[in-house]
Amino acid sequence: MASKKNFFERFSNWATAATGSSAAFIIAAATVVIWAVTGPLFNYSETWQLVINTGTTIVTFLMVFLIQKSQNKDSKAIHLKLNELLASHEGTSNRMVDIEDLTEAELDHLHKFYKQLSDLAEKEDDITCTHSIDAAQENQRNKSKRYVMNSNPGIKQNTTTKS
């Protein structure tokens, strides 16, 4: 997929690759070593200390934004890939597509649900047995029907189910 990237996008990709390289680490380590070795030459003055403090602060400040941009792009790509897998697989719930837009409380609620599914799956003898939201909801409906019938013995059991 050929796409035209703007200057910042191209620069960001280049800078991310460059700063994440072994060469960048070696240059940064060498800079610190040179700075430390020059300490006696400058009598460990405040200016000598200010040089490394200012330099590292500026680099750190810029790197925070570069790293965040890179993570945002990677996160978006991963979410799109996962959404494609969810949308293309017949057995998955499409309600899970784009859940990253939910609130923290909603995500916590889903997490509790999947923790329960995990606990159920651990009890299964067959490791290929799966549980989905839809299967769990159907199981809940069936359990509720049985509870109502057991609580009211006079109610005749309906053998057909609605989907």
C-alpha cells in the first residue's frame, strides 16, 4: 500500500528507527563518558553540570513526544488488525470491535466477565472447549428458564428456543 506521508510522518519514522538503534545507544553512552571524563578539566563546575542536565532534559522532552507518536501509531495498527480478526471470524462477537473507546469502568466490567470465562475454561476437561459472550448469554438464559421452572413446578417446560 503506497501512501504519501507528510514530512513529519517520514521524519518521525526515521527518528524512531534511528533513536532505537544500537548506534544511538553507543553515541549516548559515549557522550556521558566524555562528559564524565571532562569533569576534572572544568573543575566539576556548575556550567559543566548544567551542560549534561540541559542536554538530557531537551533530549528527554523531545523523545517523550516521539515515543508517544510511535506508540499511538503502533496501537492503532494493532487495534485495526485485531478488529479485522474479530470481524472476519464467524465465531467471534463483533461487539468487541472498537472497545478501546469504552470508559475505564466499562472495560473493567468486561474484564470481570472474561475472568469468569477464564475460570470456566480452566474447569473444562477439553482444552478446545471455548466460551463466548453469546454462548455465556445463552447459558444464562437457559439457567434462568430452569430456575423459573424449578421455582414454579406448575409451569410446563417449553422445548423450543428463540434465537
